[in-house]
Amino acid sequence: HCELKAKYDEKTEKWVDPVMIEIAGRLAGGRKAIMAEETVPGWHPFEAVIDAHCGFPVKMPPSFSPSKRAVQTYVPSDKNGILKSVQGDNFERLPTYHASSMLRKIGDKVERSTSLMTFAAFVWLVGDVDEVKRDAMRAREEFKVEVE
């Protein structure tokens, strides 16, 4: 959802001077657009949406071939209980780190991960294929929870 305000120019018969009023707090497609921008040189999906809605030509990259790999890594909890402590949640240490989200905090009930909503964290990685694979394994293997 995006609200824009613009003036209609009678001479040119076009909308001009667009101003963004509001943009929803949730991205369409989750982080897919953000990760596409990180991996496809010259692609700016948010600018393209605004340009398209304003009637401007969308600037397309010469190629949509990704130059990097993007991966969303699901980091599991291996225990049931009340979360007492976490080790290995400093995902910024990973060379291909892009972003992360901890889904549980100290004091929360955690379950051994069996579905999307029982994972303890998500980590987004961007880089060369082998580097991303290495960091995805490290994010999962080095993440430890202690429960009571």
C-alpha cells in the first residue's frame, strides 16, 4: 500500500510533482524485493513501483541475472521450555550477513522447531554461493538455546 499526492498539469495532461504521503509498514512479498535489489545490479524495485504508479517509465537493469546469491536461513531451536539464554545470535559476525530477526526473547516459551513459526530466528545472507552456504551452516550450528 502506497499513497501518493500529485498535481495534474493541464498543459501536459500528466500528473506531476508526486509526493509520498504514506507507505504501509509491511513490504509486499516480505523481503523478496529487498533481496532482489541486493543481488540484481541496477534493479531498484521500490523506485520502479513508484515510477510505475506515477506513469513514469520503469528503469530496467540491462539484465536480471543475479550477481550474488540471497538466502533466508531458518535458525531452529532444538529444545522445549522457557528461554533462559542464547548463544550464537550475533549473526552480524557472518561475512555474508544482511539482516536478521530474532523471533523469541529471553523469558519466552520456545518449542523444538518443527514449523515456520517455531523457529527461533531468521537470518538473511547475501554473497557468493559457497560463502552463503558456509554462513547458513554456521548460523544454524553455532546457535544454542538454554531453557528451563
